[in-house]
Amino acid sequence: DGGITQSPKYLFRKEGQNVTLSCEQNLNHDAMYWYRQDPGQGLRLIYYSQIVNDFQKGDIAEGYSVSREKKESFPLTVTSAQKNPTAFYLCASSIPQRFEAFFGQGTRLTVV
Amino acid sequence: AQSVAQPEDQVNVAEGNPLTVKCTYSVSGNPYLFWYVQYPNRGLQFLLKYITGDNLVKGSYGFEAEFNKSQTSFHLKKPSALVSDSALYFCAVSGAAGNKLTFGGGTRVLVKP
């Protein structure tokens, strides 16, 4: 099946730890995105990448880092510098010819 | 900068009645407009898009949306709502093909039997 896979579904982080969220797609899409969703709020763009080995900051990039070494993979690291990381994280991918983005099922990150 | 406004946090409608979820946008150039739906603890599912052409766009599950350039609106509609339509709905805009999407704050739809 083609699609976007995010793992893990639930993740718990201790204060001061870095954690990495996985996002893999087998849709052969060029562009990939990371969004953060907080209760009662819309989606806010963290980082996006339109091509391998290139990525740009979104609206709320502070405290996060990404890499794009392979077309199918776009992992997000939530660093200890992110003061309020508890949220639902969504990965998406798209190709310009289709316009719309396709989303993974999300990772819920909780700081304990 | 591009932006999307969904003025209603929640819309309540009786099953079988028409459903409308409002969206207005701001973007430079021609807009690319989208509606997504989200069920609890799940990712977003694509419903429909407006790229060019007919102002009335038909999408999945009986939903449609009307693009109004003069009012910069892209309201989502369904003629007869179902209880299973209860979910969180997001409107999104992009200013060019392949560019990043900007989302509205979401509207929760509650369809009562």
C-alpha cells in the first residue's frame, strides 16, 4: 500500500531529552512537511522540504531540527530547546502536479 | 503572507439538514484552496480542492465547496449531513503549486441524530 507512515504513534519524553519522530513515504513525493497541532488550534508548519538535501523553516521552527537525506524520509527531532513540546505532530507529503498534501496518522508526543 | 480564517469554532446541525462550514483566505496571486477532515487522533484526510475552473467543486463523501473570488471565500457544504460527518474540518490555502499550505484554525462539526 502506498502512503505515509509515522512512528511511533505515541511517544513520551523526559524533560531535557531529544526525541526523533519518524516519517516515511512511498508515494515518490518530492515535498514533505512537518506540522504541529495543539488542542483547539490549527496546524502550524514547523519545517518543510521540497527536494532531497534541502529544507526550510516554517512558522515555528525553534527547538526543532530535520534532515532530508533520502526522498522517502523526513525525520523530525524535537530538541530540549523546545520549551513546550507536548502536541500532536503530523507529517505530510505532496507533489506539485497534484497540489494537495497527503498526511500520516500522526505522533502524539507527551513530556513526562 | 498567506492566511486562512475559519470564523466558527463549532457548527451544530441536525442530521439530514444542510451543513455549511465557512472559510475565508488571503493570498498573493491565484489561490489554491483545500478542505481536509480530521477524526480523533488521526491524520488529515483530503476532501476537495479548487485549483482553477468551475467555482463549485465536488469532493469526497458528498461534500462540495464554492469558490468566491470577490469575497475571498471557499465555504464547504453538504446538502444533507450525517452523524458520521461529525469531525474537525480544516480549510487550507497555498499561493502556488508545490508551495507550503497554510491552515485555518479548524471548525468542529457536530451532527446530532
